[in-house]
Amino acid sequence: MRDSILSIALTGALVLSASPVLADWTLDPERSAVTYVTIKSKDIPENNHFKEMRGQIDDQGQVVVTLMLDSVETLVPIRNERMREILFDTANYKEAELKARIDPKALESLPVGQIKRMAAEGQLTLHGQSQTLTLSMMVGRLDADTLMVASTEPLLIEASKFGLSEGVEKLRAIAGLPSISEAVPVVFVVTFNQTPAKSD
């Protein structure tokens, strides 16, 4: 009887140790990129990106990625200034924030070297306005402590939904352009490093 109890206890311990330990993940800005494309004069595209960001995935699968809008990079200094002051109004709105929820167990159980397609509903907050977006992603586990998440479809951001139409029009007028598109595709590749699980 004693041997049976000991056997059951050992089996339970093995099962618990084999279960994935849910942990937090922290965004690595040096290995991450968020890029968007603007279209001016009907058919002239220009790439833009943000140089500073932070983010995490907690042990409940809550994802938060924050972009520092002052770090916008268009490769033209005067255009950077206009984007900060006229479009994003970073004096009042310093950040854009994307929140979503994914299954944390799906992350923990993803084998090293494997890639999995995932989808999630997200909420983007920009310029004081929030909109729901659908995220289509590929998630790959580079090693035991590193995840890479990449968009498989661009996020289509419409200026009018975030109160940015007036800023777009001001930019168009200052630059003397016939048009600037108000629909902007955004793509991302972000890397997360696993941080130790919190002990109770």
C-alpha cells in the first residue's frame, strides 16, 4: 500500500514537471521592426518605421506592444518633424498601443524550430481613438527562450478612424502634393525573449 501511494505521488510529480510552465515574454526592440507604407501622388510609395518600441506577453496570453511615435523615421528629417508635430501630435499623444490576447499554452508548447499560424483580435489605440483589428500572424520558436512573430497580412490603418484626416490634409498642403492616401498598410516582425516565470 505504501509503495502504491509513493508510486502515485511520483507519477503526479512527473506529470507536473512535464507540463509547460507559463512565463512572461518581453519584446526585444533590437530584433523587431514595425513598418508602414505611405502613398503620395496616387502611386509613389514610401517606407516608414518606428525606431523605439516596447512590449510583452504575460502568462495569461495578454499581448501589449507600444510604439513611441516620436521615434518615427521617414529618412527625411523635415518630414519626421512634420509627422511628429502635424500628424501624430506627439505633444499630446506620445504612443500608439496594440493589445491582443493569444493562447499562452500554444506558445509554451511550440517546439524549437517550428512555426505556427495564429490569428487574434486586437485593439489599436492611436491619437486618442481605439479600433478593433484582426491580426494574422506566423509565430516561430527560434530557441527555448525566443519567439518571433510576423504578420502574414498587412494591418490596414485608415486615418479617418483615428481622427488623423485633418493632419493628412495639412501634410498634403504643406508638401504641395495632389494626394496622400489615408489608408496605410502596416507590417511587423517582432521578437520576444522569455523571462522567468513569477513564483507565487
